[in-house]
Amino acid sequence: MHDDDMSDQHITVMHEPADAGTADATTVSADSRNWGVLTHLSAFVMLFGIPAVIGPVVLWAVKKQDDPYVDFHGKEAVNFNISFLIYAVVAALLIVLLIGVILLPTVLLTWFVLVIVAAVKAGSGEYYRYPFTIRWVK
């Protein structure tokens, strides 16, 4: 993809569709990309004491029927944040055994970096799948 493609209202990208294993060219609108980005970044509600999964759940629930791209990214964000909530709770409990002292900051830093990566990928029109994620919502 060229830098001048980024200014277009639609971006054509190669991606792996959610329901197939082959690459496919799809045009993703700027509006869809923006909602995809917001779905991932909404996890930062955690900074206000709200569980990180709440932001993605709300945005996904609002937009999932309107846009398959946002539906895909919403499911990914929800699954990722549920998974990392579980990992963080386990790491916090392991502080008693001193393992969590290293594990908890690692889990939180990984969560932060992967949310940013997913938002950037969604903004680029890519169907990004988080690593380390249990697929609760299909």
C-alpha cells in the first residue's frame, strides 16, 4: 500500500477474512475503519476504573449489525479483553507466590501494546486477530 492511498476515503487491502483461510481484497470505508479503531481504543476506559471489556462491548453492541468489519473487530476486542482480564487476575493472585510481581506488569504492558497494535491495524483496513486470546465470542 502506498502512502498516498491513506488519503482516500476507501482503502483496498489484502487480508484474511474472518470466515475463510484465503486472502481476499476488500474495500473498507473510512467510517468502518474509524469505528474499528474506536472499538479497540475504547478498552482504555480501564484508566477510569471501568473494566477494559466494557468499552468494546458497548461499541460492538451498537455497531455489529451495521458493519461486518466493525463486528469482526468488536468480537476481537471483546475476546481479547476478557482473556486479558483473566490473565491479570491470575497474575495478581500469583503475587502471593512472588511470580505475579513480574507477571502482572508483563500482562499489563502486553495488553497496552496489543491494543495499540490492533487499533493501528483496524485503521489500516486490516482484519487483525489478537494473539494470546481465547475466542469466547464467535
